[in-house]
Amino acid sequence: MSGIFNSSIGRKIAMALSAFFLMIFLLQHFVINSLSVINPDTFNEVSHFMGTNWLIQYIMQPVLIFGVVFHFIMGFILEIKNRRARQISYAKNNGAANSTWMSRNMIYSGMVILAFIVLHFIDFWFPEINTKYIQGDMSGMHNGEFRYFHELQEKFLSPARVAAYVIAFVFLALHLLHGFTSAFQSMGSTAGRKKAMQNFGKAYAIIIPLGFIIIALYHHLNHH
Amino acid sequence: MNLTLKIWRQKDSNAKGQMVDYKVTDISEHMSFLEMMDVLNEQLINSGEEPVAFDHDCREGICGMCSMYINGEAHGPDRGVTTCQLHMRMFKDGDTITIEPWRATAFPVIKDLVVDRTAFERIQQAGGYISVNTSGNTQDANALPISKHAADEAMDAATCIGCGACVATCKNSSAMLFVGAKVSQYALLPQGQVEAADRVRNMVAQMDLEGFGNCTNTGACEVECPKGISLDNIARMNRELIKASVSD
Amino acid sequence: MALDSKVPEGPIKDKWTTYKDKINLVNPANKRHIDVIVVGTGLAGGSAAATLAELGYNVKAFAYQDSPRRAHSIAAQGGINAAKNYQGDGDSTYRLFYDTVKGGDYRSREANVYRLAEVSANIIDQCVAQGVPFARDYGGLLDNRSFGGVLVSRTFYAKGQTGQQLLLGAYSAMNRQIARGKIEMYNRHEMLDVVKVGGKARGIIARNLITGEIERHSAHAVVIASGGYGNVYFLSTNAMGSNATAAWKAHKRGAYFANPCYTQIHPTCIPRSGDYQSKLTLMSESLRNDGRIWVPKNMDDVMAIREGRKKPTDLSEEERDYYLERRYPAFGNLVPRDVASRAAKERCDAGYGVNATGEAVYLDFASAIERYGKEQAKIHGINNPSKEKITELGEGIVEAKYGNLFQMYEKIVDENPYKTPMMIYPATHYTMGGVWVDYNLMTTVDGLYCIGEANFSDHGANRLGASALMQGLADGYFVLPYTIGDYLANDIRTGKIPTDTKEFDEAEKEVKDRIDFFMNNSGTKSVDHFHKRLGKVMWDKVGMARNEEGLKEAMAEIKAIREEFWKEVKVPGNANEMNPELEKAGRVADFLELGELFAKDALMREESCGGHFREESVELDGEQKGEAKRNDKDFAFVAAWEYKGEPSDAVLHKEELEFKDIELKQRSYK
């Protein structure tokens, strides 16, 4: 495989590979989050497992972080290269005539998602790392019960944060509406051009972000 | 009809260009777009100005020479046509039409609306052929049956006219539809198999060297392509490159 | 100078083989020291450049477009003939040879045509090996279609884009050699003169169309492959840039120009819609298989249609004149191109043209749609189908056969040809005449070769469909690479041809002087103004039908236009930059000379043959009354003209044509 990733097509393939990985992760994240609506106890148990299992923590987590960072950095590199490929822009350009808004603005939807991930890390990931690995509290307990569900609920108290989440997930949906089928194309598969896969992609791109939004709103509205 | 034209004027490749406004009157709706440009040029010559330089030749949509970005679209608002096949009935009296050259770093402007597309030539030279000498002793044409399906699909890929609309219209100035079509034509035919791995590697490497952007699968090229070259060809090229890399 | 065609001795079927066995060869090590210039990169030039480079010569190829792939060969639609006999319908080299000679109305050179037929099969093998995606049947073998004027199915095709695919094949072969450094490709360059040193062609003067720089290029031989001169008519199916300059300069440097009056006017083109028209678009000849050609019988209806008071569909069968079916009951709408074109002109000249310009006839698919519809209804077991159902089914079949053409027509004319008849009119399409060449494809100048449409050799007075592609590739792939070796074998010790000699100085000066003249002339009229006027004279008086009086007038008028051109032409811009008007000025200046020689040739040829129809030479009685009359006794020769300054002073040299293998016959389509 030497050299392939130095080519434009290799970069596309790398983007697609990381995208597939992130889409699987997203699904997994969504399933766990939805437990918080269905059954807080199960949510706590699964969260604890995910937060303390060594395989998840020491193998999967670094891979995930690498995947996220890689996807973003490569996205920016490609964007810079693409901008360099046209230094004088058109006085008049009618992109809407031949392509979707989503496909033309992946960099912007991506940047919103990046901003969201930063917020998300501040909200959850940094406190979690702090508790577990700096303070050394691996118990997952607070006042005699699992802390995960409580922490979740507290985060969604702020309407501003909920609004930010909602907006971010709208952009995630837009990102996925193009990204899902596009990833197939980059991998050299025409599957993404088939009607069934396109419908599936649309469903995935809408249902999962919408689900995250519903979960956020649910916790915001149901907090007592 | 009477029209206002906003046209990119640029003296030569080193000059700084700008958009200039022109008026044309009494344009028939039956004229082709280039005939309307002829009217403008005749008018400019008669008034002692320099006519607008633009590429054109066959004026029947097959040579791939004409190349105008009209009202924000490669080859203008109609579908499945080149600029020379675009007719003025697509416009209304009083319209303002913006006309620009193809814009891509790999397609520098030579003059006005004329761009240099020799980057495409160099990509073809990097591997867009089957290495067979002219001898008169090649095997009989029917000695190697090729399924109708493969032959038809190769033909569809081969109908590319090399106009560069795909690059012009792509927000990334990517040439992958053009390269994908050529790679596909040979990848679909048994004659092309022997050199398949080298071909795709070399053509893609040259494409990158020329400074074309990366494909982000917006699909704009397929929509604006006057010959309807399918995006499937890009997927096939990607596949061919993966195959070539694995076979190393 | 007496014309020597250098046709080898021996029986016709052995001539080429024997010739190849006996010619001089250049050894591979020596080929490296020999340069060849090829001007034009269409099917002939592209294939020649690639093959010569494969052989080891250093090739310099020139194209005025930005890529060899854009040469106008790319626009050929129908197909390419080859005597493969894959259909088992009795085709053979001899039959292809016979059909081509007969189709050319017995005005071509037998030996050349036989060789063309002989190598035709190799072309298909070569193209398939290159990856040309010819149409195939379900068994995976090559498909054939039939074409006008022949009784076998021998035409290979790639959808309606055969020329494109073949050219891309030759282009790919060129690309391979460009990558190897064996071809130096000069895109956006135009040849403006041939340079002769010691009587031999040793180089060219070319203009870089981007920078305006005048360049000198030397070589041991020069090959002209610059296509035909159809644009002498201004309006034609040729590309806008198609020009005769390279061929004409060769003529002025001593190459004889043969049979300029042989021009093919194709009957089925989309008519002109107004004075702004810049070019004409061909609709494939295949449409005549199902379309019926007619004009209204009554002048009242013609007027009513032109003024929009009536539609063609309003006219009953009795009110229509299906003039081809009336005049040629045996062949009907399928008469050859020249006959169909003249018949359309005859009706339009009589005032029956159906569009605003008065130059259009109908090509009507209504009966085909009805016939196919009824047939389909039967196949699908529909009893008493409604008229609508029949039309729907019939349109489906017509769409499957001609869908892309109908769509093209609708894009241009904005009328639906399924619902209303198409309008068509003849247009200049191909020129059979061209630079005279011998059996080696060498002109009357040593070391100066001419191939493809630019030469005169294979099509006589009329070209059959799908034969142009065959000739271009035959010349470039299989003929010239052998014949040129015979000449170059004498040049292995010559060494590089220097360009700093007085011959190059002089040729360059002439070119520069002419450009300076254009840039400094204080005229008032654009180049197109003169080109259009020339075109009108050519079309009206040297078009589909010609007579002595008209031709004499044409010669005088063209001369007058030429004189005015040199006084009044206005060329804007500068010489040292991209300047399309300057390019056009040079081309039109040459057309203004060629046009006059064309008329002179037509005037000299007092017979009707193929594309050349003299009104004075028609059958006076009998079944063929009013049809073209050939005169084999006095005119079975090639007219090769020698340049002597003014076109009217050109000197005629005759190459008598001998027909040893084919009996001369009158064509009849009644």
C-alpha cells in the first residue's frame, strides 16, 4: 500500500475510513445515551463499564481520539489544498444548480461539530478524566450512588447549552447527509449511489442526530 | 432580445483581468450562445475595440474546445450541452449574463475566456493509452470477445470530450471525473488489464502534480458534464488505485 | 512536369505487397537521426505521427487546437468501413474496392483505392487493440451496420461517435509517443508556410498562436494532414477553424492541387436559421431510412407555412410532393447523397422551401411512426388499437433508433420532430479534391507528403459514407509509414537540417510581411464579412449545380472580393499575442484564392460526375432524362493544377485514369 496515502485519492480513502469508524462510534454513543431516557440504572451501569473497562479506556479511547483528530486534520488539509486549486474565484457561481448545500459546506458543518466536540470535552470528558485519573476515583460513585445519570441531568439544565447541542446536532445531520454516501464513493464503492443505500444514509443522518437532540431536550424538560 | 453581458477580459496570462460590461441588441432566440458572441465581436471590431477571445471549434458539441462559465455554471444553464450547443432561448430579453473563463489553478487563463488545458494532456500522456504498436499484425479484432455490457460501459466512459467542465464546476477544481473516465474506459476492457496498475497510479500522480483539487463527491461534475459521464467512473478509479496498491 | 503516379506494376491485388517488399528501408539506428514534421493531428495526421514515432523517427506534430484530440475528425458520426466480412454477407477486399470506385463515379485512382480496401481490415484490428470501444453484439463480437450505396454490412461503429473514438485511439497512441519523447507536440501552432531547400521540403514556418511568435522548424520530410477545404463556403459542417492554409501553402510552393471542384454536399443537415448562422450541423444519413422527404405541392401552402398560418401537419397527403419518391421510384428517399441534395435544391429554387429563408424541406417520420406503431400493436397483441396508441408505440421505436439525433434537433431548432416533420437542407460536408499525391502519397514536391482529406486520392468525385475515417487511418497507420521510408532512406547521411539558412529566412520574411500587412492595414471590414461574401458566391454559383455562365461570374466575383479584401480588411489587436482575427485573416486570404481555382476547375470539367454537377451535362432523353451525365471519353482524368501566381493562371496537368479492373458504368437510381 506504499504511497497510496500520499495521493489525492489516498487522502479521500483515509477520510472515508475514519468517517466509517466515527459513524460506528456515533451509533454506539447514541445507543448508550438513549438508555438514559429508557432506564437510568442501566445507563449508569453501562456508563461505568465503558468508563472503567481497560479495553475501552486504553485501546478504544485512544483510537477514537486519533480517529477524530485525524478526520479533522485531514479535512483541513484537504480544504486548504482544494482552495489552492482555485485561487481566483468566480464572480458568479451557481453551486445550487448542481450540488447540495451539504456537499458544498462540509468544512463548515465540520467546524461546528469540532466546536461542539470541544464543548463536549469540557462538559464531560475532562471532568471524567480528572475524576478518574487525576483524583484516582475509579468508583463511579457519588453520595452512595452512580454519578453518571446525575451529571448528565445537571449538564442539561442550562438552556444555552441545550441550544448549543441542538444546533450542533443539526449540523451533524447536515454533515452526515452528504458524508454517509460520500464515504462509500471514496472507498471505490458505488453502493452509496444506490437508492436503498441513499435512503438508509438519509435515515441514519437524520435519526441519530435527532435522537441526540431529543435526549438533550428530554433531560432539559424532565429535570426536577 | 437585448442583453447585458459581463465578460472577463484579460490581455494575457500575466495581466490582471477584470469584468467588463457590454450591451448586445437584437439577439435572436434561435442563435447559439457562440453566435451571440460572434455578434458581440463583430460589434467590437467595427467600433475599433478588441474582440473577446474564446475557444471554440466544431460548434456541434464534440471537440471539447468551447469552455465558458455562464451565469455561474459550466456551459451555462442548459443540461447535456456544451457552450456551443446552448441556445439563446434559454435567456430572456433584458437579462444580464455573466461570462467567465474556467477557473482553476491548473487551467491558467491565456487570454479573456481562453484557458490552458494542457494539464489534461500531460495526464493522458502519463498513461492514458494501451501500449501497442501499429503493425497490421495485431490479433484479429474478433479474436477477443468482449461482453456487450463492458463494451457499452467503456464507450460511455470514453465519450468524455475533455472540455474541463468538471474541473471548472467542481468547488475543489478536481479533475477526477476526467481522469476517472479515462481510467475506467481501459479498466473495463480486457486490452487495458496488462498496464492497469501502472496506468492508474501514474495518471493519478500526474493529476496531483498538476495542482487539481481533491474530490469531495459533491456530484456537481456529473450534473454539468455535457456528455453525462457518470460519477461511477470516479469510484472505479478509486477502486483501481486501491487494487494497484494492494497488488504491489 | 509530367505527372507520374508511380503506381507499381503487376496485378492490382499484388501491387501493394510487392511494393512493400521492394522499397528501401531505414535501419532503426538511422531513424533516430531523421526528423519528420506532421501538420494536423486528426485521424490521418495523428495516426501517422504516432506510427512514425513508434518506428523511431523524431516527429514534430502541429495542431491549431489546444490538443490533438480536438481535430475535426472527432465529429464523424456514422462509422468506418472495413472488408472484414464478419457478417458473412459476401464482402471482400474487391467488393469494397469496387464500391468505392463506383461510389466515386469512376474518378479515383484504382491502385490507391485497392490498397485502401486491402488495409481496411488491419485498421479495425489495430483500433480494437488500442481499446477503441466499438459496438458489440450480445456474443461479444463486433457489430456492423449498413450504409448507403452498398449491398453489404461492413460499417463498424461506436454509437454515433465513431470519429471521436477512433481519433481518441490515435491520440492515445500519440500520447504514448509524446511521453517517450518521440513526438514533440506543438499545440496551438499554425503552419504558415513550407520551406523548400534544394527542391525538397525541409521544414515549415509556424506561428505560436498564444505568443504570436514566428517559429522555424526543420525536418527531412513534411507531411500535410490538415483536412479539407469545405469552409471555403463559409457555412459547412466543418469546424470553425478548419482551413486550407497548410494545403494551399504547399500548393503555392509547387504541390499540384487536384480536383478542387469535387465537393460533397450532404443532404440532411439542419437548415440555416438566419444571417448570424456560423456553422451547420449534420444529421446522420441514417435518418433517410425512415423519413420521407417532401415539400408542399401548392405555392399557397408554402406561403401559409412560412407565415405561420398553416402547419405542415395540416396538409393532406394529396397536398404534399414527395419529390424523391416521385422522381426516383426505385430508390426513393434512399438515393445517394449528391442526388438527394440536388433534388432538394431544385425544389427550393423553384420556391417551395418551407422555412423563412426558403431553404428547407421536410423530413417526415409520421408514416414510419404509424408503420412501426401498427407493427408493435400486432406484436403486443393489441386488437383495434387507437390512433394514439399506435403513435405512442411507433414513437417508441423511432426513439430507440434515432433518439439522440431527435434530441439534438430539438435542442437546436426547438421543435419536437416526433410531432412535426424535421426541416433539413443540404450543406457542404467533405471535399474529395485536395493536394495531388502519387501512389506514395508524396506531392509534386519532393519530401512533401499529403494524407487524409487534404489529399485527393481515394474518393474520386464522391465519397461513400463511412469511408473518410477509413482513408484517414489507412494513410496514417498503414501507408505513409512505409512509403515515406523509401524516400527517407536517402537521407540517413544528411544530418540535421539547419534553420539559419536563406531559405528559412525568406520563407519567414514572407510570413511576417503578410502578418504585418494585416496588422497595419487601415481597412474597415471584418474578416468574416469577406468570408461570408465568398461563401455566398461559392454556394450560389459553385454549389450543388454549376453552369458555365455562373462559374465565369464566380471567378470574376471571387477575384473582386479578394482584391477588396486586401484593401479593406480590418484586423484588430496585435501580432505578438493570441489574435483569433489575425488567424482567420490568413485563412480567409487563402480561401479567396482557393475558391477561384475551385470555380476554374469546375468550369474546365464540362461533365457531371459525383459531387460535381454541370447543368449543361445531363441526359437529354430516355429513362435518365435530366440526370447527371458523365463524360468518360473526355474527362476520365485527374485535374492537377499548378500554381502560377493568380489562381486564374493555374496550369492544368492531367493524370489519365485507367480502369483495368472495373468496367465504367452509368449510375442509375430510377
